[in-house]
Amino acid sequence: MTQRVNVQTCTLRRDGQHLVTYRVGSSVYSALSPKFVQPGTDVRVRDGKVVG
């Protein structure tokens, strides 16, 4: 299932990927992104990865 979410934080990992955190309701989730995503941006997330 693909969700459209609003990015809270984006942190560079040692392997070069970025760890994106986002909130759904009162829960905080994370996903991987191959490139930096500006916090406050809406992105699509599927299976723990930023898509599109």
C-alpha cells in the first residue's frame, strides 16, 4: 500500500541513503530514500521506501 506522508526529518546514513521520518496519527514511522528530502515535503512511501 502506498501512502502520501509529510516528512518530519531526513538524516544521512553511513551507507549514503537517507532516513526519512514521518507521522501517521500519533505514531512515528521511518522510510529510506536514495536522495535528500526537505522536511515539510509530501512524499509517497511504500514498503519502507520513498517512491516517485
